[in-house]
Amino acid sequence: MDFKLSEQQRELQEIARNFAQNEMIEVALSIEETGEPLSKEWLKKYSEMGFLGINVSDKYGGLGLSNLDALLVMEEFAKISSAVAFPIFESCVGPVKAIEHFASEALKEKIIPEVCKGNIVVAVSMSEPNAGSALTDLTTKAEIKNDKIILNGTKRWCSGGGHSEGYVVYCKMSDDPGAKGIGAVYVEKGTPGMSFGQQEKLMGWSGIPSADIFFDNVEVPIGNVIVEADGGFKKLMEAFDLERCGNATMCLGQASGALEKALKYVQEREQFGKPIVEFQAVQMKLAEMAMKVEGSRLLIHRAAHNAQEGFPSIFESSVGKCFSNETAREVVASAMQLMGGYGFNKEYPMERHYRDVWGWGIAGGTIDIQKINIASAMVGKRFDQRK
């Protein structure tokens, strides 16, 4: 068991850190002010640097590196803001990986290279007005008629909704109850019958659009099926275990970034004639924050390493996500307290970290759902929440 990063990984991490710190801080400030997502020009730069599809096969335009490599890059961008890290998240641990693993070769070749080039962003559309944690209650229906799929229904809380060019839509593809009837299809923005609601006004995540999606007899080719019912949902959830690691890494980035800023601040800020880092109470707080950041990183990296190029286990990914979701909130809150009024001021990034970090414990399966997943894996059975 080796906890050291390889020379290649350290070099990749350093490249990502330098780019994020030197190029993306002002961009993040602009996104926060305007609410506009990262521009296509920046996506092209990400592509040129190899930050899109890091762990996607080079056959489809990715770098062909490991899941851990992708998470290392993502953390460096998440230290700046969720918005500047989000395209990396979507291309490395989000719906693109489900397409790479499960879609037809024709669909892979159509979509994935365009993502890696920065030409399009693909979002996942799972939740519905009455199906969030109870995802198997979703009602969006996909009927296969001849060589077409007809979609009808409503989706909610789609990160990227209205902005992304493509959507991996979870839907009922048979009349079988629960998970057995669920599959997924790919839908391009602009397909007739597809429309979007107003952009949500969220506490954080400025620059990550979110909107309802409406499907009214939307027709897509039969080749757009990613996974069919009767086993498809299990595959989708396997892919989602990797997304949990990405979610956890977005939290880790907020926490590690907050710790770095607080550490610098307490060595510069003087009170009572000396830097405040000289006070024991501050030292204790820094140590507590560092332990939580290191613990989070180790749990995430364990899940990614053990998965190799496949998908992590539900136990390890849920432990990593749950721990990171909870501790990142604590670390960022402590960093804000250490920085006093400067932490509470919108002119500085700490209050953005604080607002952003809360969303990751809600998205991708809430903290409470992760604890149910963990307990289920421990006892070797799924608990029926309906009884």
C-alpha cells in the first residue's frame, strides 16, 4: 500500500494548481457577479490543457488516465470555486462516464469527443418534483415506437439545465415496478418538445445553472438509449458511485482551499502585537481542520484507487462522500471564523466557499441517504424505506 502520488501525478497536480491559481481566480469572481457559466472560450482552454475527459479513453479524445488523476485535477479547481471545477466534474465523473461505459459505440463517438474538445457540456437529469431521494418513483416515461423513443415528463434540479447541450435522462422504459423499469436516454438541447423552466435562484453555485426540464412528446432516435430497463438502473447507480467521489472531491476542494487561505491569513494577521497563529486556540483549530481535510482526501483516494479504471464500491464512495460533505462544512465554517470580518465579506472568497459547500451535501444523494447506503452495504441488504 503506497500513499505517495507518482511523479506523473504530482506533475499533473502541479499543472492544474498553477493554472487554477493563476488563471481562474478572476474568472470565478466574474462568474459570481454575473451568474453566467464558464464560457466556451474557457472550455476550449481547458480542453487544450487536457482537463476535460482526463480519465476518458484516448480513443474518444480523453487523456486515458485514472479516476484518481481526474480527482487530483478537480480538487485544485474546486479550491477556486464550484463553477470553474464543474466542467471537469461533468466530463470526468458525471454523465459522460455513464455514456462511455454503457452507450453504443456510435453514441460514444458522437458525444464524448465533442465533450473533450470543449464543444459541448453534458448534464445528468435524474430528479423529478416527486422523485429525489426516492429516485425509483420517477414518472418521466420513454416509449419505444418503431425506431424512435418518445419522452414525456418533467425533471427538476438538473445542474446544467437550460445551458448544457446534452442530457442523460433517467426515465421509465417499461411498466416494471421500481428500479426494474428504469433506464436512460440521451437527449440533445433543442430537440422539439423539450423546454426549460426558469433558472433556480440557489444559495450558492453561481455559474452552475439549474432548471426544470419539460418533455412533451420528445422524439429521439432509438440509438440514443444508453441503458435499457431491467438491469439498466443498477448500471447507472454503479456509474453514480464514481460521481459520488467527484461530489466528495468538490467538497474536499472547498475545504482544502479554505484551509490554505485561513493558514495564510493567520500568519499575516496580527493582534495584541503578534500573528494570531501564535495563539493556542488558533493552532488547535488549524489542526482540527487539517485532520478533517486529510481524512476526507484519504477516503476519496481509497475509493478511486480500489476501483482502478472501473467504478468504486457503493460503501467506499458513500463513506467518502458523506464524510467529505459533513467535514467540509465544518472546515469552511472554521476558516470563516478564523478570518473574522474578512471571511464574512463578499470581497473575499471565503463566504462563497461557505455557500457553495452546502449544496454538495444535498446534491448527488443527501448526507442521510449516504448513511443508509453505508449501513446497507455493512449488513448486505437494501432497506425498504416504504415499509
